[in-house]
Amino acid sequence: MNPAKRLWVVPLALGALASSAIVEAQEALVGSWVLDPASSTAPPGMMPTTATLEVNDAGGGKYTSVNEGTVGGVTGHSEITYSIDGKDYAVTSTPAQPGAITQSIERVSEAVYKSSVKLNGQSVATAVTQISGDGKTLMQTTTGIGQFAALSMTMVFRRK
């Protein structure tokens, strides 16, 4: 299977919000989010037919769980516990991914976060996540790097 396609679930494993100075922004991210496929864009064969993003407060960081089904019916799941500190945190995925996947998260502004996804220490994608002013929409734009350019997509989620 194409390595880029095997990594399709990883960019959704969003970064955490750890600083007490951003509690309000944390609360905006925490919750259940459901993919709006009609408002999302991806290369052919890469858009999930369904996706749910769960962000739960885990104390000093966040716990994020992603579940998706692709057009072909393949289901993927990924989990990460992390803080917004620019450090890499391990991502666990089912089905297993082709190597060690890590993700780092940084806060860009009150409602915008940037993450870097790495495979075996090499950057494979960046993702910018933005929460709407009303807190009802989460948009994540992922840009693949090098051979992973096929990961480039924009996914729009609505608060459940």
C-alpha cells in the first residue's frame, strides 16, 4: 500500500493545549467533532466517508482519538496524549503505520494550532487547525511533504 495513504489518519491526531493561559482556547477544542465531507477537500481516494474526532482534557495535556472510515470501507483509529510545547509525542494507530509516527503541536494564535507529523524522525506533513469564532467548526489543512504530498487535504469538522 502507498505509504502516504497508510498515514491518512495521522494528521487528525491534534495537538494539546497545556498552558493555563490558554484555558479558554482549550475549552473550544475539547469535545466531539464530526467530519463534514461536503465541505472538505482531498485527493481522490483520500477523503474518509466518516470521521469523528474526540478531544478530551487529560490534565497536563489532551487525549485525542480519531476514528474514520474511508470510501473503501477501511477503518482507522489513532491516539495521542500531548501538550502544546513543540515537542514530539508518539502516535499509536490501527492499522499499524509503516514506522514510528510522532507529532508536535504549537499554538499560533488564540484559535490556530500548527502541528508537524514525522515518520521515523522525518517530517512528512504539517497541519494547521483553526477553530471558528463561534466554536462550532474546526478546520484542519494538512500539507504533505515530499513523497507524502498526497496527504494534502482540508477537512472540516462540526461540533457534535
